[in-house]
Amino acid sequence: FAKEVAERLYRARTDNSMEKLILAAPARFLGQLRDKLDGPTAKLVIHSLSKDLSKASLEEIQEAVSDMR
């Protein structure tokens, strides 16, 4: 799954769909994802949050990353 997410992030970067990236995931998956990111995409990561937000609302996610932008 980490490989699939990394591939989607790669495509978003190459399509110029993102300028910066905040990664939020449980610690174990976060490490797996970092290992799968290519160099240029990894350079877009401005912060990482080791937290499971998969069941969080959009408002909760925005609040969790608001001071990281």
C-alpha cells in the first residue's frame, strides 16, 4: 500500500498538483511511505505527523496540521 501511495504522490508532483506535502500516518506506515518516496517528491515533504487520521473529519485533519503549513 505504501508503494501505491508513493506512486500517487509522484504523479501529483510530476503533474504539478502540489508544491509542498505534509505526511500524516501511523508511525510504522509513515516509515514505509518515506522509504518508497522518490527523491524529488521527498523534498516536498515539509512536515510529518505520526498520527492515524484515517477516521478523522476534514476539520480535525485541518486542525492537526494547521501549525505545520
